[in-house]
Amino acid sequence: MIPKELLDLIACPKCKGEVIYDEVKNILICQRCKLYYPIEDDIPILLIDSAKPLEGPEKASQERNT
């Protein structure tokens, strides 16, 4: 869980736009870039190289479960 105060400060590293926290998938989403950033051990990984295409979270979670 990421505190709201921190979410208010975080921006997409690629476009500097707003990111949205998806609590269910535990990711940060940039709708403008159509990317999501993973959160590992409650730490957002805000590296452009770590970003994944927005349609990928379901697939990524399926791959982790296999």
C-alpha cells in the first residue's frame, strides 16, 4: 500500500504525467503513455526500462503464477 501523500508526489518518469495506483494489481499506471510500473516490496520501480505496456498486467500476473 502506497500512502496518498506519496502518490501525490509521484509522476511518470517518461512523460512527467499523473500515475494512478491500482491496489489490486499493485502497479502504478500512466494512462498517457499506456504503461505501468511495478511495485516491489512496497517500493515503486519508476524506471522507464522497467515499464511494461498497459495491456500487460494480466499477462504478467499469469506468467508469475506459472
